Amino acid sequence: MTQLPDGRYVDDAPYDPEASLQQLERKDLDAPNWLLVWRKFRQHKLALVSGIFLLLSYLMLPFAGFIAPYGANERHEEHLYSPPQLVRFFHEGEFLGPYIYPMTAEANLETFQWEFKPDYDDPSRLQFFCKGTEYRLAGLISSRMHLFCAPEGQTVFLWGSDRLGRDIFSRILYGAQLSLTVGLIGITVSFVLGIGFGSVAGYFGGTIDWVINRVIEILRSLPELPLWLALSAAVPSNWSPVAVFFIISIILGILDWPGLARSVRAKFLALREEEFVRAAEMMGASSGRVIRKHLIPNFMSHLIASATLSIPAMILGETALSFLGLGLRAPAVSWGVMLNDAQNLASVDIYPWIAIPMLPIVIVVLAFNFLGDGLRDSLDPYQS
Amino acid sequence: MSPLLTVEDLSIGFGRGDAVVSGVGFEVNEGQTLALVGESGSGKTVTCRAILRILPRTAQIRSGKVMLHGRSGGLSLTDLGERKMRAVRGDAVSMIFQEPMRSLSPLHRIGNQVSEVLWLHKRMSESAAKKIVLENFERVGFPDPERAYKSYPFELSGGMRQRAMIAMAMVSRPDLLIADEPTTALDVTTQAQVLGLINELKQETGMAVILVTHDLGVVANMAEQVVVMHKGRIMESGAAAPMLQAPAHPYTQQLFDAAPSIPANPEPAAPPGEDDLILQMKGVSKTYTMRAQSAWKPEVLIHACRGVDFSLPRGKTLAIVGESGSGKTTAARIALGAELPDRGGEVLFRANPQGAPIAVHSMNRAARTAFQKQAQMVFQDPYSSLSPRMRILDALTEPLEIHGIGSKSEQRDRAAAKLRQVGLNDDMLMRFPHAFSGGQRQRLSIARALMLEPSLLVCDEPTSALDVSVQEQILTLLEDIRDRLGLSYLFISHDLAVVARIADEVAVMRQGLVVEQAPPDTLFYDPVHPYTKALIAAQPTPDVDRPINLKLVAQGAGSADTWPDQFRFTDDEAPSLTQVQPGHKVRCHV
């Protein structure tokens, strides 16, 4: 600081008036959009953990048969309502590797219940990469290899067995194949319809916009559950489980699109006012090009976030339908179908483990919500 | 006597990053105005907020001291407890923010928001507070204080909202008023009135003012002391008058040179020749229909443009000047064919001097494509005019792709060439727009407009979102390109001083009507219309000897019914645009 005779202070540091033009002002933002989004998303721990969990869950789906020790509909008549067995490592202070105590079933003739007692004297070690029931890897390759199975002559029910003596753990894994994909198929249907109608309404406006908006309002005013019930009751009962599954997910998608279409339309209306869209229009770009090149890339990320947030609704929808016996039907396995068994309060009271399929539902729905939340927060990475 | 506010060696940083303000110190004496001058990112707002400790959560004061010697004795604001700090805010020190719309709660009546200060600090009853608030409303110039007390912020215009903010800041008779760019979002005439009001209130109450601004013209009109900041450091500080006469620091000099001003001694100019017109608008009007307040009443008609006649000679610049809502942007959009004028209006475009003029709004597909190549637009907001998902290269080559010009490598070469033409390096082609500053983005946007080698460029307030020094560079660039490539500009602006240097002819618009039209020098030499006079008088110039003439501003800036009889117009009727001299047209009854 120098002081001038008239009392002014002037900074002494050298100053270059021409410096700025070629410099990047925001070096931290000098990256493509996805990288900026990723950098911001990384800071969101809960969302990151949820994302990894969901990724692993989906990657697991083709290998469900390998991980599960039993087939989905494999029955153990001797072990109805067997309680969960704990995998242990130390037997009387000695390391044995993963082992279980064998269960012995005894009929209690006073209560007419099976009573299961672990035999603490006879630890038997689990077998790994062993032969078991046949399954198809990713639905294609036939295999009998399982990650682990029970020791000879024993059972391993990590989460207990159900009314028919089927392993709940294995069934949850198999059920994930349907329950997790129903959301994806549903959201695809809803995405296509939502983006289609939403963008048409938002871009062209006028009468089309009016008609689409009224249709959305009518669809949204219909009570959801009865409509689901009606639609799924219309599915012929002699169809194969796979066909029923597709129909159910499409029904869920058809009923979900109005919400998505609305947010697409709102985003479109906002983006249309952006000057880069005006600029493209004034350069002579056709509406198709403007939608494809400018509008969709700019709101795709928002759509992915809102889709992530609406997958849980689909999963819950499937669960609710199947729980009521109107969605997927046995022999198909889904979490909702499994919970169907838990409808009987008396049996939940005596065999609480048959309600375990609620856990994956809660966890997956939460994970999707956390992930969607994190995505939504990181989608606008341009502010510091 | 100790100064009212002392800031010593203040340093502020965000998170773990470098300090955004470092070693800033200044003093404010009672009854004085200190101007904090700097461009966006210079740290002036952060400094002000640090005084009241209302910084964003990630920012922390790293060193320094802020001392206030006000009504309650000496206080060290940096060490005060949060509870005592609350008692200072809005009472001894109050603040006015830049955006009057966002600083008032839209759900509360103005009167309640202003009274809140009194309820909180003075524990006044509602009726006692109301009395004082009404007095204040009258003082800040609300024509009907009772009505203002009951209205919601969205019912008021920007200038009125800023007056309400001032009333809110003044109601507790503060020792120090911090005004953070209080007039940046306002029109020139409103700015002049708001500045005048702050000055009057300062004289009346003897409070001190810290005025944050980027405009040296405002400084010349308001401040006794000036602190010039750049990148968080003080470049120069001291008394205003000597600094404006002879800036000592090169940065101050640069700001001073960049400040747009209306020439002090204008000479009337010769009217431009009108032989080779590239664009001609004849009797263009545009009426929008808006839904009425009640669902069963007929729709309301809004006249955005009324009977606009322009002719733009080839290679020249026609500027349209007016406040927001004057119809200038609508006129430009019609000129580009983006909007259809009402029946009877016609826009003619002549691509080359020999060719026959074509009507912009009745073209077939091929002619429209040809026209789009010839006429391009530069937009106002550099932050929204480039798609954040496209690399610079893609954004620049898009117009070529649309019109199917050249191969990929030719397109790329042309993009690089245009980038150099606007003064940027061609290694920027693969980057994304968000890494660039506003000025750089505006250059990119100009480069994109030049890609098709147009002959007409419509510039819609291309500099109003930029800092003064950047504005100067962009104007120089635009002038340079125009002369080198022989372009014609239709230049939209709200700032007469910006237009003064670039335009060959200026049309002043108000409420959809052109009120005066002449070459800029003629306009400054002999303004006839009261509104033009007001615009010229309201323009702050960085010269202490040319203060804003508030009387002239007040005469012209009001609504059209307050003008002298011969200029008056209503929604349905208006005097015609009369030629008072060759090349000088005024809307008046002769």
C-alpha cells in the first residue's frame, strides 16, 4: 500500500489488465456434465452406498440360483416352518469354519406343532461349490453348482422355512428376480409414455397440451388400488406366470406415466424459454432436432432422478397386488407372493420369520429413495 | 472522534479454498457515503455481508476486525454473540439487497414486513408501528402509503419494491445503511430516483451509507469515499473526487475508461442516408391477448408494439432503447421472423444491394432457410445462451449442421476461425461452456452467431448481464466485427450510454411506441421528448461535476399522462411520429 499526497491508498502489487481473456474462470468446472455430476454425487455418502447396494443386487439377479442353496419351489416335508439356523464359526472355543447345528423336528402332540431343536453336540460344516438342485444360470445355462449347501442329510435354512418347507432365503433371492425387474419394466413403459406425451404437450402447447393435460387429470383422479385390482383381475388365470408378470408390470407402467409426463412437460416449458433453445430455433433447427439435441439431453438427468424415485412405487405396487393375491401367482416367486403367506396373523405370531420378505422390500425401497435423492441433489453441478 | 465503522484486515474464505477477500480495511465516518466498487467476484458483497455476519454457511471470517461505534457505544461485530448480533442487524445497521423481488416475502403484506423491524427491535405495538411505517412510506415516495401498507410485493413495480426495501431499512433509523447494488436490477430512470432518495434520506437522518456498486457513474453521484476492489483485494481507496479525476491504479483507470457515458458536449450529426436498406419494418404492431382477471370477462389486449417503422441501412447500427416492457425485444423478434406481427405490418429484408426485398413473414421454406442464414441473433444472458451439455465445438458447428454446410473438418476449421475472430483461443473448442466467464461466453455466443456468415445481427442487450469492463470489451469487439465484415446491427439496449458509442441511429421506445428517433449525437444535443430527456438526465456519468438532474428525470420518467399536453398518449390514441428536423423524429402534436 502506498499513500498518495491527497490521502489515497493504492495497492502496490503488480496488476496485469490483459490477463483474463484466455484464462478459464472456473477451472473446477472444466469437465463434461456427467463427470461433474459424478464428483458431486460422490460426496453424498448415503446415496453412494445405496447405489452400490442396488448395483450389487441387480448384478446378483442372474446368479440367484447359484447363491441360493435350494430351488425356489423345493420342498422339505420334514421341515415345515423350520426356524432360521445360524451359521457359526467357533465350536467350544475351537475354530471350525462355517458350520451349523443340525435341526431335529419333533411333533408336539399337545399343541400339534412341529418343534425344532438344534443338536448342539454335532456341528456339521457347510459345503461349498457343491452339487444341488438344477437351475438355470441367467435363465440360460443349466447348472447344478451352488455356492454353498447343507451338510449331507442336514438342512440349511438361513432365514427359516415356510408353510410348505421351502427355504425362505432362497425364495427371497429368486423373488428378487421378479420383484426388482418389475420396477424396471414398469418404469420403461412409463418412461416411453411419459416422455412422449409430456414432450409433445410441453413443446407444441395449444390444443394438444390441453387434451393431454385433461387425460392426465382423469387418469390421476381414478382411485389407484381398485383400478389395479380391476386390471389385474382381468388377466386370464390360465396364463403362464411370465406372461402375468409382464402384464402386471405394464399395467403398473401405464398407471404411472401421468406423473412423469407432468414433470417432463414442466421441464420442457422451462427449458423452452432458455436462450440456447431460442437460438437453435432461430438458426432454423426443426422441432425434432431441438427436442433431440437440446431439450432431452438437458432434462434426461432430471428424468433419471425422478424415475429412480418412482421405481419404489412400482415395487410396492407389485408387492401390494401379489400380497392381495391378484398379482403374480404361485408357482412364480416374488416378495409379494411370499408375503401372501404372511397374511395369516396367527402364523406370523408363531412363526415370525415368514414375514422376513418385508425386509428386502423396505431396504430396496429405501435405497432407491436415497439414491434418487442423491441424484437429484447432484444434477445441477454448475454452482460451486 | 472514532469513525462509525472500522474494518481492519478482513479476510474471508469459503471452505478450504483460497481467501476470496484478503486484507480488506476501510473506515466509514458518520454521515458519509463509502462506495465499494468492483466487478462480480471481487468480494464486495461478501465484505458487506461479513460486517453483519450474514455470510453463507461455508464461508468463514479468517482474520480481521469490524468495529462499530454507534448508538450503543463501541461494539466489535466480529466477536459479538449471535443474540447481540441480532439486535444490531436491522437496528443500528440495516441492509438493502440487490433483487427487490427476492428480498421481500411474497406471502406477507409489505406493511407487515416493514413493521416487523419495529416489533422486534423496539417492541412496539402494532398500531404504533403502523403509524411510523406509514410516515416512512410517505417519505420514500409512495403516492398512497395506506394502500402500499396493504399490498403484496408482486403488486408493486421493481422501483416501488426497492422503495419498500429502503423504507424497511430506514424505519429503525439506522446508524449505517448497507446498500448492496440497490439499483442494478432497475431501469435507469428508476435508478436515478432511488439513488436520489438514498441521498436525501442520508442528509435528513445523518446516517452513514456503504454503497456497493460496479458503476463509477453511481459513485460519482453518491460517494465521498471510494474503495475499489478486485479479486478480494483493495486496489485503491480514498476520497471520491480526486480518484475520479485522476485514477492512480491501473485497475481504477480501466474501470474509469470502461464506464459508458453520454458525451459531455455533443454535436448534432448529419442524418444517415437511406438508399440501401437491409431491413425495413413498416407499421409493425403486436398485440397479445391475456386472460382477464375474472374467468368470465373478455380477454385483455396488451399492445407490445404499436406502429413501429424502422429502416436499417446496410452496414449501420440501429439501436432501440427503452425500459423493460417497452416492446423493444418484441420488435426485434418480429424483425427476425420469430414472431408474427399484427395484420398490416410488414418486414422487408434485402440480402444484397441488388436483390429485391423479401417479406420476412410470408416466405416459403427455401426463402426462410436462406433468411435464417442471413440474420442471426446474439442473446442477453450469456449463461443460458449455450447448452450446458454441448461442447463449444458442437455448439458452434450446430448452425452449419442444420443448414448442411461443409464436411466435418471444414465445420471444425470454421469454428476455430470464428473463435479466433472473437479473440479466444481455439484450444477452447473441446471444453464445456460452464468453465467460462460471462464475457467469454458472450464471445462464444457471438462466434456462434457469426458461423453462418450473416449480414444482419440482432443483438438483444448483449452486454446488460456483464461487468462494465467486460461490456466495454464486448462493445469494442462488436464494433470491430461490424466494420470488418460489413454487418448491420439491430441493437437492443436499455442503456443510452452503451448505445451512444455503437449506434448510428437510436429509437427510444416507451410502452410499445417509438417516442423519439435520431442519430445519437443529435439526440444528446437536442432531446425533445420529455422521456428522452429523462433518460439522458438519469444516466450516471463518472464525473463529479455532472450530477444526475433529478428534476428532469421526474418530469419524463412518470407515466405518459404526466407529460406535457403535446406529448401525451393513451392506450388507444397517440400523436404521430413527426419529423422536427431532417433525421430527427419525435412523437408529439406539433
